[in-house]
Amino acid sequence: MMMRSWACVALLLLSSGVMADTADTIKFDADAFVTLALDCVHKQYPNKIAHVLNDDADAQTPQELYPAFYGCYDWHSAVHGHWQLARYLRLNPDGLHAQAALVALQRSITSKNIAAEVAYFQAEGRSGFERPYGLAWLLQLHAELVEMDSPLAAVLNPLVDQITEQLTDWLPKLNYPIRIGEHFQTAFAFGLMLDWARTTGRQEFEQLLVERSRALYGSDRNCPLNYEPSGHDFLSPCLGEADLMRRVLTANEYSRWLDAFLPGINTDNWLPTARVSDRTDGKLAHLDGLNLSRAWMLQGMASVLPETDPRHTRLLAAASAHQQSGLEGISSGHYAGQHWLGSFAMYLETQRGIR
């Protein structure tokens, strides 16, 4: 497949329906956004590896280290880039890029490649590799393949089993949640993992996650939302937790819990959108992702509240504002954001986390 330049992708986003008729409104176009994943899942460089070297033999290229998920700048972005392809293919089996998405998935997810990925995870010193963020997205990829009844789901199974074994060992040892706006946040990852467990019928793993979520977050009160965002956030610590707990608690439990956890929802301007100062800077561009992830978390929170609840309207209004701000960043033409923001846009716009 011929690679478009990132400038061309930006022009494609602007010319293929991503921009609406008015200058201040941006629409999501699955055909346009999926090209971002197609152009990066097999693009090895630039690349940022988080890799423990045990000896000289471990000094290898990303593709040699993990041959299925070496593109899109880093392992976790490659994984959710593949998830984006699978999501697009499942929802648009006759779409403009459906065949290209299938070919890309089949190129990456082979028995040989997945065996090498498993071996990588089993090597000494790598029990914490991509934990929990990248692992959660890998499970989401598997869930998507399972739901579309793809034979690639079975090919991915050995890596899924390896990951769930490691997580099952780790979760009971986690005495404290990780409250951060980047990859190590546990609330966001737990939410994706729970959705996977329920999709695939992994009841024991689901029960473990529910128990740990209640233990780690059930007593939380007065989350300091006014401290957000931090400068490099792409996830909201407060909203990530609230979006997790709506998956864990009953509707009545959740309403009471949310009253105590985020009492300021019914105040004016309670959650301004994040402003991005420089989209060429990979860390500062995280804030575009924060706007997108906040939007889907706000939608998720609203989904379990009755429409008569005043918080329902306020949550959806904030979600809409964050959605528009986040989508603006994807058409910037800068690889620092585009190698992963398309996945976030797909997750938001297709309401993946809302059952």
C-alpha cells in the first residue's frame, strides 16, 4: 500500500467531509480518519521504545522486538491503531478502506508474529511492559475481532492469554490506584478491560476487576477536578474514574457515588476544554486526546443517568464542546498527534464504551 504523506492526510481530512459547512464545526468521517491508522501501523520510524535490555542481543529494531505491533511510534499506539482498523472494518464491511484494513490486520496478526510477541512478554524484566494502558488496548482489539467473528481473534489468543495471566497476578497486589493523566492511569485501563471481559465472557477476570475497582475507588469523594488538566494529560483522572465506576455500580449506587465524587457538575463552566499551545510537540499534543477522551467519558457517565437528572444535560453539553475541540487537533498535519488521535476519535464517535 502506498503511504500518503502526513500533509496529504491532513488535506484529505479537510476535503473529505471531516470539515463541515461552517468553519467552526468539525465532523467525523470514518473513511478519512481510518487512513491515519493505515498509514502508520507498518511505519516503523520514528519510534519510541520502552524496552528493558537484558543483554546485547536485546538491542534490536522495533519490528524485530515485536513484529506485530511495531508501527505508529510506539507499541500501544500500534495496538490501538490496529483496533481502529478492526473497528472500522466491523462497522463498515463495505467501506472505502475495508479491504485495506483487512489486509493490514492480516499482515500483522499472524501466528508467527503473535508467538514472537508472547516471547517478548515472557522475557525477564518485562512483566510490566505496557501495563496497564497498552494491555487494555490489546484486549479491546481482541474484543473487536471476537465481535466481528474474525479468525484473527483465535490467532491473537496466545497473547491475550499471556496478558490476562500477567494482569491476574498483578491486580491483587495493587494496593493503591494510579491517578495520573497518562498511560499508567488504572481507572481508564480497568474500564477497557471490563468491557473486553464482558464481551468475551471472561467472568473470573470481570469479577476480579469489579472487586478491585470497588476496593480502590468506591470510597472516593470530592475529586479535585479544578487541578486538571496537567500539561501532558490525555486522560482525565477524575472523569476516567467516574467512567469506570458507572460500569461497576448499579444505577442508583452510581448516582449517589457521583454526587459525592463530583459535586460540582451542576455549576456553570464546570469543565472548560483543554487548550493546545503547540501540536508539533508530542507531549503538548496530548491535550487534544484529553478533549476526545473526556468527551467519551462524559457521554458514558450521562448514559447511566436518567434524562430527568440535571447532570445528564450538563454532561452531554460538556461532551459536545470537548468533542469539537478534540477533532480540531486531528487535522493539524503533525505526526506527533495524528499517529494516535484517529483511534481516540473512532472510539468517541462510534461510542465504543457505551453498551
